[in-house]
Amino acid sequence: GAVTALPATAQAVSPQTLIDALEQAIEAVRDLVAEVDAAWQDVQARREQAIAQADALAVELPRHRGLASARADLAALASLVADDPLGAGDVLERAEAAIAQASGALDAAAALRETFTGARRMLDDIDAEVSAGRQALDRSRSDVRSPRGLLEPVDPDVVSGERGLRPWLSRLERRADEGDAATAREGLDRWREVATQTLAVARLVAEANRGPSRRRQELYGLFRAALVKAGAAGRAEDPLLTQMADDVRRAFVAPCDLAAAEDRVEGYLAELRRPSTPGGAAPAWQKEIA
């Protein structure tokens, strides 16, 4: 039969060769341990710094989504660093990038903060004018009979309703706090346009609704000034002027007939301008109104 060849005899290895190989293996392990330790130290230091930055930013940006995710990653790193310090670097880099983005968002939010403050002041002005328009409407209806030129007050829902200016502004502030400053800024421009129009309408309504009551006050002020003038002219006891003054006062009893009150004030002023005539007859306007 065929003769099977025997394997070559293994080369002998000296003890020194084994020692050298072992030392090389130990050195490689030492290098790996040192690399892992350096990575662990680096990740730990960066993690602590990132946590401090994230905590400080969270005070200013409590609703920032990216920052919340970064803080969750940093919390998870506590165990990940121990299990896989090299792999933890990727998670840490992601958290650091999110923190850097949040820091930029904080700068943008700070720039918007003054704008939002001005917007809230405008809301207060709108609220005040809407309230003034409603109060002026009630007063004019109370002071004057069948007042003209009144306007319906602005609906409060325009400001505080679900789709009103105030909730809209709150949503924009929340977008800014979440880190979406560009969207917040764009929405704020549109918000300001609508708010400016609303304020202009509210002021117009308030001014129109003050008209009848204000005219009544102006006429009565004119009448009081005429009384002072009559006294200075020595006609305070003039029977005709006294009777006319009583008629004027009755005309101002609320709700007053504004047209009649104006006619009587004008009649009193006309009579005051005439020279005093003892026992003078009542003027025609008094007979017609009486």
C-alpha cells in the first residue's frame, strides 16, 4: 500500500521567544486598557460639563425639545460609560450637538423676548379699548335718549377666545421656547398685523360710543359756564334767565333728549347776550318746547 507521509517535525520554540510573545500580548492589553481608561475619563469630563450646560439652559428653555432629548441621553450615559465607554462617545456627541443648538436657540429667544413683551403690552391696550368701548356704549345709552352713531363693541373672543390673539401669542412663545425661533418670528409678524388692525377698530368703537355722552357733558359744561357769566353780569336773579336755566336743567335729566338740551342751552346763551329787559316775555323756543 501507499506510504503516508508524516508531518514535518514542529520547530522548537525557545523559552525566551515565549516570554517575548507574552510580553507583547501584555503590552497590547495595557495599551487597550489605557485607551479605554482615557476614553472613559474624557467621556466622564465631557458628560459632566454637558450636564451643567444643559441644566443651565433648561432654566431658560424648559420646553426645548432637543434639550430635553439631550438631557435624557446624558442621564443614560451614566450606565453606558461603564458598559461601553468607547461607544458612549457617539451618544455624548449627539447630546453635545443638541446642547449647542439649544444655546443658539436661547440667543434667538432672547432677541425675541423684547418683541413678545411689546406684543403683550399691545394685548393690554386692546383689552382696555374693548372694555372702554363697551362701557362707553352703556353710558351713552344711560345718559342720552336714542343716541346716534353708536357701534357694537369688539367681541372679547377676538382677544381671549380659543382662536383669539392671546392664545395665538402663547402658542408662538411656546414655539420659541421649544427652539423654533424662525417659525415664531414669522408667526409674530402676522400676529402683529392682526393685533394692530384689532386695536385700531377697538379705538374707533370706543371713540364713537363716547360721542353722545361726551356731547351731553360738553353742553352741560357750556351751560355751567353761562351761569357763571350771568352771575358776573348781575343777572343771576333775572326771572327769565332763572326760568330758562330751570328748563335747561330738566332737559339734562338722564336719559336726556340731546337735541332738546342743545336747543335750550343755545336759547339760554342767546338770551344772556341780550340786554336785560325787566318783565320780558318768554322766548318763542320756550313756548314751543313747554
